[in-house]
Amino acid sequence: MRRLLPAIVLLGAAAILSPSVSRSDAPQDVVPRPVIWMTATPERAGTLSFAGVIQPRVETELAFRTLGRVIARKVEAGDVVKKGDVLALIDPLALQLAVTGAQAELRNASAQLENATITERRKRVLVSTNSASSADLELAEQGLKSAQANMTKAEANLAKAREQLGYAELKAEFDGVITSTSVEVGQTTTAGQAVLKLARLDQRDVVIDVSEGQLAQIRSANRVDVALQLDGRLRTSGSIREIAPQADAETRTHRVKIAVDEAPAVFRFGSVVTAAFSNGAGDSAIVLPRSAITFRDGAADVWVIDEATLTVSRRPVGLEASEAGSSQVRVNRGLDTGEKVVVAGGDQLQEGQKTRLGQEMHR
């Protein structure tokens, strides 16, 4: 046993050391690291931004032009309609009866006119043969003129009754979208009572509230950039259309309307947007969250993701001076628009490391 003991100790040591050597020398499968990232987008320096809402510029209240009971409403809020589409109906029975009465009056007037015409012709023949007096002819001529006037009146009444029958249908005055409804089937509406609201789709405004001290900077701006708050990559431009001359009595802010008629369809009514005013001064810079910046030897770096290989590389960048405690920094050199940048966990990455795109962060 004394001779075997040293050999057993040596064998045990070899068994312990050999796996460690094999593990260190064997290749390992590297699992891609998930990262939170964002796309580098520029923002002009010196801008003044406000939150606003997309609203229709033209919104019309539609109403029936006569009293009636609603028997059908063919649209709901949010429906897109074309000019001439029937939106709602009221009971047309009373209006149809009015048309029938006007038609009867027209037939009566037509018969009276025919009779007056025959009488006038007969009197004229009798006068020519001295069988009737001139006074009888004058009375016949007056009766004919009266019958002709009654005929014209009856025709006008029939046209009016038919026009009013058309009031039983509420039609769209222009292409647009229904923004609200205020009546239900079975409800009796009066003439002029609002039934629906219709807004034009091709004319939209961004509505914001601005304090009086910022009006001067807004008026001098020659560019207004509008971005959706849900996705900052969706952007459009607009122009100031109207500034309220008086401030609101409670908030002491002025209502400003920005025309965005050429905006994509994704800028729907009710969408919350950010309107940024710029006068063209200053250079564009890319805005990143402060967590995207790492420092090495006092220099600022970011991790840039290669779209083809999904590997990361460290990139030196230049930063503009920012306020203490600000959650964002402005990068004025070292990054190009559209590049993907890691915004969280950069201190755990290595040069050339494989990554997996996780959640995208938007400004």
C-alpha cells in the first residue's frame, strides 16, 4: 500500500488537470448577445419642440333640413365616405304625401288651363262674328292668364315637394371621414339638429399651444418638422397656418395651427405628434440616449451594429455640450444617419462580438 499510494495521488491529479486543459483548448459556441438598439437620426440644433394633435381643418356638422324620425343610420365614427353617399334617412311618408298632393294640384291646374284656353278661343271666334261682346273676350283672356299663373304655381309647388322629399336622405357634402355621430335610429330630429360630423381627409392641421414668450421664435422659424410620437422615424413637414391673436384665459397660451396637407396617411386625426420649429441655424446632430455612450481613456465611443453580420464595433464620436442631468446627448461627428447603435449594455460588449437585435428604442 505504501508503494501504491504515490501512484494513486499522481493519477488523481492527472484526472483533475486533464479536463481543464481540454476545456480551455476546445472551441466554444458563442451565443449572440441580445441588445437594445436604435437608428441614428439627425435633429437640427436650436429647435423648439411642442407636443400637438392632428386635427381636421374642415369639420362640418351635417343635419336634416326638415323634421322627421330617423329610420336608418348607415355610418359609424371613423367610416370613410364619398361625396353623395347616403349617410342617414328619416321617415319619408309625410314628404311623399306632400308630393302626391302637389301632383294632384298640378293636374287640377292643368285642367283649368285647358278649359280657360278653350273658352278664350271660343270667345275670340264669337267676337269676330259679332256674336259676343268685347267684354266677354276680355274676361276669357283674364281667365286664361289666371289659369296659366295657377299652372306655374302648381309646377313650382310640385318641384318644391320633390326637393323636400330629397331632404329625407342625409348625404355627404364632400369626400371625408365621419368623426362623430349624435343621433340613433328611432330618434326624432328637428330641422338643423346636428346628426353627424364630417371632416375632410385632405386638409389636416397640427394643433399646439404656445406661450406668449415663445411666439417670436415660432414666427421666425422657416421650417416645421412633425414626427409621430409613437414612431419618431415617421416624419413630415408643415407650415404655420394660423396663430390665435388672443391667449387662452386659463392657460395663457396661444393656439397655433400648422398645415400638414401633404403628410402621409399614417398621420391620422387624433395622432399625437411632436412639432419642431427651426430657423435653419445650427448644424444637424444625431440625438442618442446617454446610456449609448461609453468612455475609454476619456474619449466617447458608441457600439455600432453591422447590419450584414450583426457584429458590433467600437466607434469614436464627438459630443456637443449638454445640460447636467440630461438623458440625451447630441453626436455631431462619427455617426452616419441610419446606422444602428447599441443604447444599453455597451459596457458588456467586446469588439466583433455577435449580437441579436432585441428591442428597438425610439426617440
